[in-house]
Amino acid sequence: MSTEAEMGYEDAIRQVTKSLQRRRNALMETAEKDPTRAAFIAERVEEIDHLLQIVESLHR
């Protein structure tokens, strides 16, 4: 049985992950529409991927 604090923590992790994934998807769509900024956007996507890895490590 999870405590209220554990459930809140899991919910926060889920919300942060969902937000980062939405941002990543938005950047990917922008890269498809604007190839001139693709290199800049690729860097941002890599940063988001790194943040997702960090959040995943917190979940364990």
C-alpha cells in the first residue's frame, strides 16, 4: 500500500515526464517544419532526453 506522500511523488514524476515528452514532440514537429533550425532543435531534444533519463532515475 502506497502512502499519500508516495502517491504524490509518483504523480509529480508522471507529470514532469509527460510535460517533457510533450515538449520533445513539439520540438520534433518544429524541426520537420523548419529544417534551417534543425541543428539547434536537435540540441534541445538531446537536453530533454537527458532530463527524461534523470527523471527516470528518480523514479527507481
